[in-house]
Amino acid sequence: MKQTTRWDIINGELVREFYFNDYTVVILFVNKVMEIAQAQKHHPEITISYNKVVLAIHEHDTASISDKCHKFAETVNALDC
């Protein structure tokens, strides 16, 4: 199975937590993630709190982690955060 750096596999999903200094930066990050998701046509679950964002992604049709999931995760990893 392929592994993506800094992401964990939890309950059949790729999951990563991101921490920020304040809510404004959180929202800027989520907007960048949304652009990636739209471009790749692959959308994560996003949980937002004051200084934390949790992304979880899997194939909804097959309930599995696909190459698309790894591509999404690697693209998010490339963000400056």
C-alpha cells in the first residue's frame, strides 16, 4: 500500500491534522484546500476549529483509499503551511 508522508490511515481514510496560529490563517488554508479539491474533483471531509483543521479523504464509492486520495494529500502537503 502506498504511504503519503504526514498522513495517517484511520478508519479507511487518509487523515491529517494541521495547526495554525489563528482563525484567519485557518480559513485561508481551507480556501486553498477547496481550490485543490475542485481542481482534482476529489473532495475531503474538513473539520475546522479555531486553530486546527482536520482533513480526511477516501473514495466515497468504494470506501477505500485510492491513488486520487494520495495525489490530493501530496498536493496539500506541497502547500506552504
